[in-house]
Amino acid sequence: MANLRAINEAQWVGLCAATRWQVKASGGNEACASISRISRHQSFSDYGNADVSSSMPVDVLADLMAESGDVSVVRFLASQAGHEIFKLPNASDFAQLQQAIGKTTKEMGEALTAIGEGLADGKLDTQEIKVCDKEIDDVIAALVCLKNALQGAGGA
């Protein structure tokens, strides 16, 4: 039988790894079976096994995400499509807007500092790139918070 998968083997292995993280974050196989329509707890091991050709149904994944708050599988899938996922913060009043502006400014400064320090010798090594990536992620998260705070302050 021909392989009808639209994803390659490395992506499949990555999806299975993300599924294992999702199951672990949701309390393990038995806990997953108790909070979803899949009552056979062994199924959750199968979903994380790259040698098994079935994947977790989307509605079951939604149940696990709702229970645990973990988005490992969705984050992996988004990354495969060139996207990133960030938790949206709650911000609804003017004081939060002011805090969000301060946080965004701080995070931007830290990101630019990390990049500048990394480039001081004319190149970025692997560790410096990791530090810069983390700082840039912090800026993006702060900007999302700022955007939400700005929208919340608009009704004040």
C-alpha cells in the first residue's frame, strides 16, 4: 500500500513527540481516557508512537487542551506551517495599558541588547542565537499584551 501521508517522516516523528507531550501534560494515558471520548487508555500511547499509523482525533485533542491548557500539538503543527502560537494575556483597563507599554519597552531593550552583545565579535554563535530568540519571543508576547491592553482601553 502506498504512503498517502502529506508530511514527511521527520514531521510525523515530530507530531508524535508533540502528542506524547500533550498526553503527559494532560495527566497521562489513563487521565486522557477519563476526559475524552476515547476510553481505551492504550490509544493515547499509540497516538504518540511513530510506528503506529493513527493520530489523535481533533476533538479529543481539543478536550485535552481544554483540560490541561497545553498546546504542544497545535504549537508543533503551527511551526510546521511557519507560524507561532502565543498565549493571549488578559488586559482590559488603562492601568494595564500603561504596564504593557512599560513591559514592551523593557523587553525590546533586552532583545536589542542581546543582539548587540551577540554581534560584538561580528558573528552570532548558536548559544547567542538561542538567547536572542528567547528575548525576541518575550518582545512578541509583550506586544500581544500591549495590543490587548490597547483594545481594552479603547472602551474606557
